[in-house]
Amino acid sequence: MRQRIVMAAAALTLAMSTVVTASAAPKPASGEPNPIVEGPVAGGVHGYMWNHSLFDLDNFDYTENEYFFSGVAASHQNGVETTAPYRSRFFVRLPRDASRFNGTVIVEWLNVTDQDDLETVWPVEADYLMQHGYGYVGVSAQLAGVCCGPTTLKGWDPVRYSTLVHPGDNFSYDIYTQAIQALRHPKGNRTYVGTPDPVDPMLGMNVKYVVANGASQSAGTLTTYINNHYNNHHLIDLYVITRGGGPFDDLSTPVFQLNEEAQPAHPKDNSHYVLWEEAGTAHAPAVWYGYVWREKSRDQAVPGAPNPINAACGLNRGSTDYSARALTYWGQQYLTKGTLPPSAPRLKRDSGGTVVRDKDSLAKGGLRHPFVQVPIALNRSETTDCPLFGLYRSWPAAKIVARYHTHAGYVAKVAAWAAVEVRHGWLLPQDRRDVVRKARAFDGPWKHASCYDTANATGNESGPVSSAVGDESFDPNLPLGAQSVARDVNCNVVVPLGL
């Protein structure tokens, strides 16, 4: 092992070279070079990798392995090609039984907005991916994920990741491509002297299809990747771009896109492009951020620490996980049968491009999952206070009961709309079952518990103080933080005191 580390350090001291080329885009070549691949990686300060899954992999008989990969990456800027040595990492999750692998590997360009590697696919789709035999890979393509602050790989575990070197984001596109090459054609992976057998991160499983995935900041980098034709070696079969990105100039490889309601309008669907715009969703909703906060609590903070974003914002509860899983299903249908996802209604916008809202401040149009189409609360995206995390505001029990006179009637409406979504292909049958289960469990407002959505779920805001505060907490003119605090204090302090 010592020999490998010394030789890796030597390889990374190669001098940078500069060659003038005719175009800013990558020039056609016979194939992307395979990197040196090492692993699985073990050890370090923590004894496990950054992004170690919070989901129980053993329950699905899945493996999780981390690998280092290194080589020389190219940057193409203003007609000049520059090369530099790099050493980064990716991690791979696969079914232990090769016969369960469905042939498709999702390769995510990890998001580095927070100065660490964040996953966006795994937190909302892990169970579905493992149930259906997908491979999942997270690639540390960018500098901010690797070096050098305390939350980056080298800062978080300076022992495990001490040998990683990143030459800068101009080289990230080639680094990402070489990672995919190592997965798709592992027999060509290079080795150090004295280690003749190449490392196969796919553990002998043959990759039939590669889906490149990126969200938010990574959606932007993948847009550059697409428009600058970095897939000229045809290693990627499909792009799934979420929560940003576009417009796309090169659709030779199809793009499926999923956006929350705060994103700008995009072109109409065509034979190589499909966009779903979700009503009632935010950029970083609770269904995703809840996983991230648990991960950060484990690895960066004191376990059990309260979530300050949720306390301040009332995190949006839009069902983006339903959309993500459905789009993954349609991605597989496209790859194996050539069937595109069904188009969905676009959000209604005024002449200035602003989303049109109804009297309850809910977005009109768009892909509408059951708890937006049959609402019991306000979920919306853009807010002044929490532009990324959106807004969730529970409705008073009286408002809900006035809208749906009985709990059974409410459940029936939810189930009926979920069935419509399944017929259109916007919702998976297994998620329809989840929708109906949640609707049946939501019975607080019909049991005369106005504090149904708090820690004191059986409380009633019927006292002289609590009723007044309860009315005020739904005043739309109050700042978002004040609404959340008033609601929590009233239901969890004032009501239990009988005031």
C-alpha cells in the first residue's frame, strides 16, 4: 500500500502541458483514456467514506465501495487545451448478486454548493433503486468537494483523502468523463507497476446504459457538459437534469428534466427532451433535506442537533420523491424500449413569466401530485425568507373540514387523483399506495384537533389566548419565521397550559 501511495504522488507531480487546438470543445478521439483505479478504499479517521449511505444496504443486499481514480485531465478554454494530473474519487453501490443488476448505472455529478459532496438522487430514490437493481455512482468531479475547507473530503478526513489532488473546475468535465469510462470499460483501467490486474469498480457486472444525473449547481455544470459536446465518446445514454439547468443546445443524447415551480420556463417537449414542472415544490424540499441534515448531523455536527432550516422555514413538503422515482422508471423504459416519458402540463405563467397562483397561493398548472391537487396545506417554492427551502404552512382544521366535510371524503378525493396520475404515468403504482396510506393516516382535523400538525397533535386552539394566537399565526402578512414560531409556541406551550 505504501508503494502505491508513493507512486501516486509521483504521478501527480507531472508537469502541466499546453497545446493549442482549433476549438473550445473536446476534439474527437478514438476514446477517452482510462484512469488508474484503486480500491476499494478503506480506513481513515472515521473508518467510512463521506456519503456513506444512511439507508440500510444489507436490507436490500447491496454493496457500497469507494475508489480513487487518477490520470491526466484536459481543459478546453478559449481554444486552448491544457492538461493536468488529478486524483479524485467515486463511490459505487451495486446489488451483491450480479443477476439482480438491471444493466443501468446512474452516475451523479455530486453537488458542491455547500462546499462538500451532496447527493440528490440517493436521498429520495434509494429504496426504489435497490428494489429494481440499479447501480448508483457518485463522482467527486469538482474542486470544492475535494479540497480544501473543513467540510471537503481532504478537510473532513485528512488521512483517508490525503492523496487526492484536483487541478480546478476547468478540468472537472474530463474528470467526470474518465470516471464513466472506468465504469463502462473497466478492462482498460490502468494500474501501477507491480499491480497487473485492473480494478473493476462494477465487480464484473456489465454496464449496458449510463444515466448522467445532476441537480441544482450540478445541473448547471452538466448543461455546460452537454452544450460543449463532452459526450463525444458516447459513454452516456441519457441525461436526467433536475432542479435547474438548461437551455440545452445539443440534444443528440436525450435530456429528461425535472424542475420545481421556481425555475424559469423552458421549451416545449420534443422527441429528445421532456420536462416535468412540479407544482407546490421547492428547490431543496424536506423530503431531500431531511436526509442531508441527518447525514450532516452524523458527520459534521453533534448528533441529535435541531434542524435550524426547518425551524426557520417550515420546509416545503412537496412530493419530489414521487416525480424522481417516476422519471427514473421512464428513463429505463426509454433505454430498453425507446419509450419517452409522458408529457405533463406546464405551470401557468403570466406575461412576465411569473407563476400564476390561486386564492390559496398554490401554483396553477404543472405536474400536480395528490397533496397539491387535493391540498390540506400551502406548499410553494419561492419565498423571500427561504428561497431554496420554500414554504410549508399548515391550514387550520376548520379550513380543511370546510373543504372536505369528512375524512372519508378527503381520502376518496386523494385516491381518485392518484389513480389519474398513475394512468398518465406521472405517479408509480407503489407510490399511489403510499399516497392513500398517508391520506388515511391524516385524520386530525376531523377529530377536532386544531394542533394536528405539531408535537401536541391532539391539542385544540380553543382557549381565549390560544384561539387568538391561532388566528394570527395564519395571517399571510406575518413574516414566515414569525408564523412558524407562533404556531409552534401556541400548540406546544399555550394549548397544553389550557389558556
